[in-house]
Amino acid sequence: MVWKEFWKVLAGRPPIGGGPIRATKLETSRATFLRTTDETRPHPTSPYVPAIMILRNTIARHGRRALAQNPTTLRRFLSNQVDSIESSSENSLKQLHSLEAQINTTLPQAPPVAPTFNPESNDSPVALSVAEQYHMYKEQQKHFGKLGSDISHHYRPHTLLNNPPSPSDVTLELLLASEAHQGHATSLWNPANARYIHGIRQGIHIISLEATAAHLRRAAKVVQEVCRKGGMVLFVGTRAEQDRVVVRASELAKGYHLFERWIPGSITNGQQILGKCKMKVVNEKDDELPEFQEQLLERSVLRPDLVVCLNPLENYVLLHECALNAIPTIGVIDTDANPTWVTYPIPANDDSLRCIQVIAGVLGRAGEAGQKARLAAAERGDITYRPADGLVMPGEEENSTDTAPTAKKEPKKQSRLGEDD
């Protein structure tokens, strides 16, 4: 009868009678369980909760009837139930331990933490020796040496001035990093720049970097040839922060620079504006010849053979004077500028200082290569430029004045360079 009622309890039937059951102690030969009321119920995750509930329902239903029967049969029944509950709890604990072991084996093991040594703390052990400290350092470096980010290439602003790139180092990646592709808004564009524009992004014209690289290499060849022929190159940049750029480029190309306002008429009316500027005469090895100073008093001012303008929009007067006097010009043309203002346009972003540094550095390197080629030819005895007109050696001038009345007039002959003999 007891077994039938017990299986009914397992089937989930409600107990007979309602209401909470007071706490009682049930002692057996194997274990002791504490039954609680509804207010002091054990945690639901405890493995003994099902057993307690089964015992409580069984006793509530058949407690009086079981007590009226033989107590020996009741004790034997309870002993069997306790044994089964204990075995089931042990099996569940074993399963939990096995699951925990499997989870620990699948998870990645954390690296062992190296012991640290703090000499200032009171609980620290005796100071370690040098060998132990070095071993500890190697262990920490082994575990944590590869952590963190590795920045191998990053932008250093001073490198473009101290060590500018050469024309052979011009790449699309370099121009892209210097923001040479960014133009102006589409409402400010000049239709003459349509062939240099790659596309539009968010209302801004994007300059084709392939066109920029090609025009920059062409301009670099022009600067190199002018410097190889002994010509004068003038670098002009009148915007803020462009003074160091034009000074560095002129130093490389052994030219001249201008980073302040251009004085109108310096080329068209140069005798009045630059008439008091000092000039000198040098030989093929750039050594000064002071014996020609007297012949320079009545000589007109010099004009540049090539002008490199980094901001054409602010120097339109300069470009106009160069065009009137047939002086070739090189300019950085943005999408809002007119490329017909200069002879050799370079489509690029003229508002980016880094882009200006790259372009000026490349042109300066090209001028440096041309100057080296001219000096190397001078060492071999080759003159790559045409001597200045109207200069006579001091000794030859006296001999020509003495023999002038007795000399016969002969027709003039053209020399190899096109000068009058």
C-alpha cells in the first residue's frame, strides 16, 4: 500500500489536505533531513529539494495510516528511499564534476602570471638577485611582449622638409597620403580643369592622382634641365606656413625664393624696383669672380629663367608679368584655378600644406640633380650653359681698345651658340 501511494506521489498528484507543514526532524540510519515550511524553503537548485518534497507529500498523505501499521516496515521503507536519494545525488554530483572537467579542458588556458617584486612593500621577500630579475623580465617579455599595436609607418612632418622625396619616389600612395586628390566644391570649379578631375564625392571634386603624378614628373624634368643649363629658378609661396617650404626647395636647387607679397612690376619694371640689388659673376664651378664688378654697374637687372608658383590664385600679377616676358612658369592648380595661367600646371590640392611640401620637395630634388650634373660636366671641362653677353676679361678689354683704330672691318660671324664674335 505504501509503495502504491509513493508512485502516486511520483506521478505528480497533489497531496491530501492543504496548508503548510511544520518543520520536523526525520532521523534515519544513513542521513538526516530537515523539512521546512513554505516560508523557510531551501534553495531550488539544491539536489535534496526533490527528495524532501517527496518525503513531505508521502508523510502528509499516509502518515497516520503508516504509523498505525508496523513501525518496522515503515523504517525499512524510509531506509530504502534514503539510499535511493543518496545514490541519485551522488550520481548528479559526479555528472556535474565531469561537465566541469570537460569545460575546463575546452576553454583556453590563461598564461601563468609571473610573480612581481615590489621592494617598497613591507611584505616583499628579500631583494632578488640580478640573474633572478633578468629571468623574471624574460618571462614577462615572453608572455606580454607581443601585446599592443605595432606602428611601423607614420607621418613625420619634418621629414618632408629635411629629406624630401625625389621624382623617382613619387607614387600614388604618397600623393594620396598628402591629400593631393581633394579639390573644392563643385560650385567653385573651373571648367578648364575637367580633364584633371576624377569624379565627385559628397559634393567635392576628386583630382585624378595619375594626372598629378604625370604632370609632377614633367615639371621635375623641366626644373632639372633649367638647373643643368645654369638657369635661375624662383620659388614663390606667399601663403602661411609656406616660407620654410620655398626656402628649402631653393636651397636644394640653388635658386631663389619669395615668401612675401610680390611687388608688382618687379619684372616689367625691374630696373626701377630692383636696380640697386647686388649682382656677381661666377665661373662654371660657382666661384665668384670679383674683377667683373665694374662691368656690372651699367648692366640691367636679372630675370628668372623659371618661376615655380605654389599658390597661383594669390599671385596672378606675377604670372601675368612672366607671360609678358616669355618666362615659363610652373604652378599648383586646384579645381577652382585656371590651368592656362601657367605653362606647366600640376593639378593638386593647394590648400594642403603636406601636399605643397611634397611638390616643392620633388622640384627641389630635381633642381639639385640638375646642379650636380652641371658641376660634374664642369669638372670634365664641358660647359652646359651659354656665357653672359657683354662681359669681357679685364686684360682683353685694354687690348681691344688699343687695336681698335687699326683693325679692319670684317663681316660678323655667328658662333656655335648663336653669339656674335
